[in-house]
Amino acid sequence: MGVNIVFDPKKIFDMLKNAGEMQKNMAEKLKNHQASGEAGGGMVKVVMNGHFELLSLILDPVLLGEDKSFIEDLIKAAINDASAQLRSNMADQIKSLTGGFGF
């Protein structure tokens, strides 16, 4: 009592073609998506796109008199904040795209 599975090459090709198109669409959406992050009560603000490229970095002038390592920590925290938002958004988009596939 085996199960007969018939592989239709055309269906497989269409599925792969659709996956490629979905990947292109997702990449374009991600590039256009932006997330901002901040740290130090807004003293450091960053904006990143969905490709995790830093688009802008804004430092409050008050920080310029602070310790270098303190400023670096705030910048890292702001970038991590924006990155977390992007990852969350990506997960939501992937869920919506793959919902029918049971992922």
C-alpha cells in the first residue's frame, strides 16, 4: 500500500518561479521599509532600511561633551533598537506570505 506521488514538472517550475518573484517583491519592500531606533531618551536617533543599512544618525549636541564610550554605547543601543523593529516586521511579513504553507 504505497502512496503514489506524481511530480508535475510544470507545477514545480511554476512554484519555483513564484517563489523567485515573491523573493524579489520582499527584497524591494524591505529596501523601502524603514525603522527608527533611539537611545538615551532620544539623545541618539537612527533610521535603518530593511536591508539593515544605516540611513541616518542624529546625535543631540549635548552628547558631544560626554565620554566617548558612553556615546558609542548609546549609538549601539539605538541601532539595536531599530534592528529589533526590522526583525519583528520581517517576521510578520514572512508569516503573512507563508501562512498557507504551515511555516
